[in-house]
Amino acid sequence: MPTYSGKKELDNKISLWLCWDRNKKTHCEIQELVNKKEWCTLKTRLLDRLTFGTAGLRGVMRAGFNSMNDLVIVQTAQGLCEYILKQFPNSKDQAERGIVLGYDGRHNSRRFAELSASVFLQRNIKVRLYSRMVPTPFVPFAIMQLQCLAGVMVTASHNPKEDNGYKVYWENGAQIIPPHDKNIQRSIEENLEPKDSSWNTDILCEHPLLEDPYETMNRTYFELLLANIPKKYMEINKTSRLSFVYTAMHGVGHPYVQQGMCTAKMGHRIVSVPEQMEADPEFSTVVFPNPEEGKSALDLSIKLADREGITIILANDPDADRLACAEKSRTTGEWKVFNGNELGALLGWWALQNFRSLHPEVYSIDSYMIASTVSSKILGTIATLEGFNFVETLTGFKWMGNKAKELMDAKKKVLFAFEEAIGFMFTTTVLDKDGVSAAVHLATMACYLKEKFNISLTEKLNEIYDKYGFHCTKVSYFLCYEQPVIERIFERLRNFQDGKPKTYPKSILNGRFPIQYVRDLTTGVDTSQKDGRAILPVSKSTQMITFTFENGLVITLRTSGTEPKIKYYAELICKPDQKDWDERRKVLDIMVEAIVEEFYQPKLNNLTPKKD
């Protein structure tokens, strides 16, 4: 083995990279770092491996085993391929069911999908590779429609332009959950050496096991979307005077949302932001390609809407699995950007109306809605009064999608699922968040409210709160790039009473607001349970603590699975007869500010607050 740094482990990794990597650019990138003796950088790039997190891989595109590049994709595809072969040893399944691969408009997305296709085809596994960029929901949709063994979407969703990702779905059409993630990671580590054949993408020109599912899946997707909209609402869509500004946020969404709006008879009412309509991997007009960031991401949309006299904006993230919405007040002229909890309340209410219209004979106690534990409990409140069931899961659509499939297998009806991070699953056509269908359903609801009652989305939201109780939420985050700092913050909360282990805060603001319960899903503690143990699954790899205060406020502090963020999610619920909403908002603001200062200590820990 050649000597580079003089450190055996690092030199071994350098040798392996230079031996295995056949991408000229990334091969030279590592060689250049060696020539410059950048040993610290090389240690960072090569000694740690990018591991499966939220349903797959996500990281910066550059050379190194801890990044997204051709070699890591080949290794990942080889490991996933071998794992699938072990899980589905029937050669007929492999040759007929196979896998589906999709990709978005980011740099290298198509390349990564094609390398993956080559790996699977070399092992005689059928590959359905989309021939063009598709929204992320088209991969889980195809898995269910074609009964595939698994699927991969190459996307980093709303991450910065430097990033890419590898999102894995299982045969049930939902994102992978344990133990698949750890088992796939183990299989990758057992199949690191790239086969010569794995680099051969020439076989994609013509291979008997390679298919393009685009035409069939595109047609079927929109047929099912149409089937889930009652005809009476379609008639309203045809004649509605309401128009919408839409932005694809430089992603893949434009042609699909346009087609969805046409399918629902609203195609003539959508005006796309021209600068953001086409896929652009540079995301040239936005700092962050994430509509969840608020008004800062919607500047061009707001300018276009004001110019055209349009009062509603719809926005997808770059892979079109999330949906944001803003509405202009007809009294103040101010723009309101709905948060995910508010849209969850609106779409949840609409899902119930839709389902009752389409299936009046089967609506019963066997109907369900789902939300993650960090999202508003508004669906639970509605469920209590309207006679359906509400289920709470861990954070992330991988948990909600798998729970939905579990309920479906038990012959239950799942109407809707959502997460506060503007993710919505309207019906079970796709067992994941879907920003395309959500856009069409939200637009249909807006037309219905306008034409039938002459009210806005904001006014309908207030009606929902009037009936079911005001659910006041506050969600935000801090950026923190140092993992030891994050660990110190959360360990301090677990040893809060003079450093004594397993002691949590008892109050905030010197006892003004006492804490009633603590749930720690990192350690499994839940003081609201008789045995003190959490009911929801526990994960030591993520930080997540929930505090329930005696006045009813619930706040969850957690880390992100895909970004360097520490987040907080707070909710204060009023009963329907409590109309002092402004006062409750003030209490929420006071408490959240105190919790952030006392628990996160942003100045001491040098945390960067969200800009918006």
C-alpha cells in the first residue's frame, strides 16, 4: 500500500478511493487533496461513511466516502441490490416485479439513477427507470401500482444546491423504517468494492429488463386524482373565477401541477412564476429552495400575484412532495403564509368533506387520519367530534406511510395524513407526502369556499377554530453545525437539576409555568405513563424531548434528520368556548421565548436563528 500521510487508516482509504473511483472529476479531487497534503480534509472525507438516515442518504456532492458521488452511489446500489436479492430470493419476483427509479432536476440526479439502474440490471433485476424528471411521489406511486419490490428516488428535496440524496422505499410503497435501514447499511458495507459491470451504463441503451414507466404511471396517477374529487366540486371548478399563482421553486413540479389543475378543470386559472418554472439545479432566484422558509422564498410569487390581482399562491419544493400556500387578505391587503399546521387543519377538514361525498355509505368509525407527534393535534380534536379515528406517529412520513399501510391491511379507511413541515397525504393513492395532489385539492377547496360561501381559506380556518377550538402553534429552528454542541444542549436537559442524571426541568420563568410531563424519545422516558416508559418507538440516534405544561402548552425540541437544525414545535389549545385567541397567542409567545432562552441558550451555544 502506498504511503501518503503516514497514517495507516487514512492511507488505506486514500488507496481504495484512487483504486475504485472511475469518475475523473472526483478521482482528481482526492488526488489534488493528497498532492496538497490536506490530511484533515481527507480524514473528514474518507474516514467516515455517509450512512442511512431519514429513509436513505443525503449529503453534499463531492469526492469522499462521506459525500454523494458516483462511487458512493455504486456502493449503495450494490448493497441495496444484494439486500433485495436476499429478501426476495424468488427469481420470478426479481425479473417481473423489480424496482422503480426516479430522479429530480438536481445536478447528477439522472446520473445517480442510471448508475443504480446498471447495478440492478447486471443482477437480472427488472428496472423501471423514469425517462424524465418526476416528482418524488411518482416513485412510491409506481411501487404500489406495479407491485415493485422497492424503489429509489434520487433527490435532496429542498436542501441547498450542493446536496443530493437517495431516498429508498420498500415494497409496501412507504419509506423504509427499521430494521431495513440498518440492514441495508450493513449490506452496503459488505459490498463496497465496485464491480466492473456496475459502471457500465451503456446497457441502458437496450436491455430486456429495462422499462420506462412514465406514460402509464402519469396517466394512472391523474386518473386516480380525478376519481378522488367529487363531481359536484369539479363543476364548481369549471366556472370558478378564482385564479392561482404557482411556483415550482426551480424544481420538477410545474408540468405535473399544470396537468393536475387541467384534470380538475382549473388549468385556465393557474399562472406560473416564469423565472422558477423550469428545473434549475442552481436554484438561481432563491437563497433556500424551500417554500417552508416563508415569505423570503415567495418574493417572486407575491410580486406576480400582486401584479395579476391574484390572491392565492401555491408553491412546491423542488421535488414537489411538499406544498406551501399564501393568501392575500381582502381586508388588509397583507399576505398570510399558512404554516403546515394551518394547512393540515384545512386539508384535513376538506378530506373529510370529500370522503363523505364520495363514500357516504362506508363512512364509519373505521376511518382514520394521521399526524406526526410534532404536528398540531387539530385532527385529533376534529376526530373526537366527528366520529373518526386519529393516530399519532413518530416524526416523518416514513412512519405515517407505514402506519397508513398497516391500517389499510386491517381494512381501515385512511383519509388524510400530514406533518407540520408542509407535507400532506390526501387519500392513500401515494403513501407519502405529495405536493402535486395536495395543490389540486387545496385549489378545489378554495374554489368551493369562494363560490359557495364567498369566504377565503383564512376565514374557513377561523371557522374550523370556532367549531373545534383554537389550536395556536409556533414552529421554528436554529442552525447548529457542531454535533457536540447539540448533544450538550440535550444532555443538559436530561441532567437539569444541578447536573443530577435523569432530572428534567420542572418549570420556566422561575416557576411561573410548571411542567406536568416529560417525554424523551431518545431515552424512552415518559412521565405521563404509569410505568414511566414511552409508548412511541425510541431512537438513540436522534434527539427528541417533549414538555407538557400544566396550562396545556406542549412543546417538542428535536434535531433534524436531514439538515443541521435543532427545531421546536409548540402548541396551545383552546376549547371552542374560549374566544380570547389574542391572549392565548401572547401566552404562547411568552412561553416559547422563555423555553428557547432557558433550554436552548442560543447565545451561549452560538446558535443561528431562522432568518424569516
